Amino acid sequence: MKKVLGLLALAVLGIFGLAACTGQTYDIALITDVGNIDDESFNQGAWEGVVEYAEENDISYEYFQPSEDSNAARIEQIENAIGKGAKIVVCPGYLFETAIYEVQYDYPDVAFLLLDGEPHDADDNYDTAENVHNVLYKEEQSGFLAGYAAVKEGFRELGFVGGMAAPAVVRFGYGYVQGADYAAQELELADDAVNIKYYYADAFEGSPGLESKMDGWYSGGTEVVFACGGGLYTSVVAAAENAEKAVIGVDVDQSHISDVIITSAMKNLTGSVVTALEAFFENEEDWPEEYAGETAVLGVTNDGVGLPTNDEAWRFDNFTQTEYDAIFQDLEDGTVTVSDDTENEPTTSAKVNVDYDA
């Protein structure tokens, strides 16, 4: 625990790439994308999986942070980690897709775990080498549950803010729309009863401009906003706190950040990292056949996505645990399906209007 707290403190201070400055070697390395390991979101969820497995099994580990948001910088830190002895490199985020495509061939004796993506070149030619295992998530199901819960709770003016129109973010957003629509139909609401503002911030971090936009949304009647994109939640939460309105978090349970976060559309990042590392190290530091060169897709049927149900995170007044369990079961057994199409906007009933140009 002391080691984890120390690393998080370094992240807060901005002292990154610690391993590059020492002679120590590490068996497990995690490379952050555009955030850091205390981003309260994707990087941190993956990092906590590394820490959990490594601490329980007495395996050395470290994180490395690229100096900038570029493919070259990501590859530089991957190679830095390999130079420090990494047997397996964990890469969280679709931004690593082209980097892994390159290094998987250059370092065939190193294992790579890619979360939220599959390796491809600049021309979108996909190929996953035997030393790589990919994990994708059914974000559309998690987003669906969040949208469904919001409308069942009683919200009628909804918002969605995505970082960028990356596939995972799009699936979250389109699932959110489908969930709100399904709940509106179940409740037999009047036509045009539910409105959803939809926006991409083109960044995975907060900004004064985004906070100002969210101030405008909330003052204009928006009741709850799904903040889907790394650190951009900071601007949405600040605006919600000012307006005494609500926020839906993403990727991990973000309820501890603020009381205005009523739920979070989660992916089981920590658990999926632990599972993959366990498979690797229990197979004599090599991917088992069912992992090597393969992509796992995690959803409701395999503990991959969902909303937090612990007492601290469950902040609904009207939407009940029983209702949540019922819709989750409907997704699990296929009674209700959610489209994962990222090319076409989801079809909605007359009861729900979506403004994609908000």
C-alpha cells in the first residue's frame, strides 16, 4: 500500500517515468495514454489491476508516462519499459493501437496487453501477433444501463459529453441514448418527453470552455450529464456542483469524486487486467493459447460492464436495485439487445429527441 500511495503522489507532483531514472528492473509495466495513473478513470482502473496482481504475487511493477500525446512518445516509453526488463507491457486505450502494431513484431519475446483496442497500422490494416492479447468492452451495454437508470429515476433532460468520437466513446454514448429510449417506452411517456443534448469535447481533459458550455446546459434545463472522456469530468462536475445538478461518471466508480455523481457506467478494468496477468504468469510467462493473438470482448455476461451497486455509489431515489437487476438480467439473457453500431446514430422512438449538434 505504501508503494501505491508513493506512486500516486509522484503522479500528482508530475514526476513521471520514474523507472527511467533508476537501475531497477520491473516484470510488469504499464504505459499511460494521455492521462496519468491517478486520473480517476481509465488509466487508474488499469493501474489498480496491475498493483493488485503484482502486490499479491510479489512481482515487480512500474508505470511509464509518455512525454507527449504522440505515437512516437508512446513507443519510446514501451521500449523504455522493455529495456527495464518488462516481461509484459499493459497498454490502456485505443491510442496504443498503432504503437502495438509496430512493437509486437519488433519485440516478439515481450507480451503485450492492449485494453480498448486492437493493433492496426496507419491504413487500418489489423493484425494481432501471438505475443499480444486484446481486451474490448461492450460499452454500449454500460451506457444503456446508465441511460435507462437516468430516465427511470425521473430525469427528462439529459446530456452526453464525449472526449472524442473514438469507438469506445461512441458506443458509450449510443448505448446511453438507447437505454434512455428503452426506459421512456417502458414508462409509456408522452411523445418528446425526453431530450438529450450530445457533444464531443475533442479532448480528454477539462477546460474553462467546456465548463462554460456545461454551465449553459444546466442553466438551460439539463438535469444530468454523462461525462464520458477521462479527465473532462472535472468541468462537468464543477458545472453540476454550481447548478446543483447531476453527473454520470465513466469507466470506473467515480462516486467518491463528488456527491453530484449519481452513478457510473463502468468497465471492469481492474478485474480484466488481473485476469489477464494471472493467465500470463500462470502459463510460465507466456500467453495461453486462448489468449495469444486473440481478443476478449467483455460485457454483462462475463462481468465486464455495469453500474456500481454498493451503498456509497447508489444515489438514486426512485430507480431501485430490483429494477436494475431486472434490466441487467434482460441484457444478460438476450431479452434486450443493444446495438454496438458506431457508424449510424441509434434509432429512437417519438418519445426521445437527441440533439447531436448541441
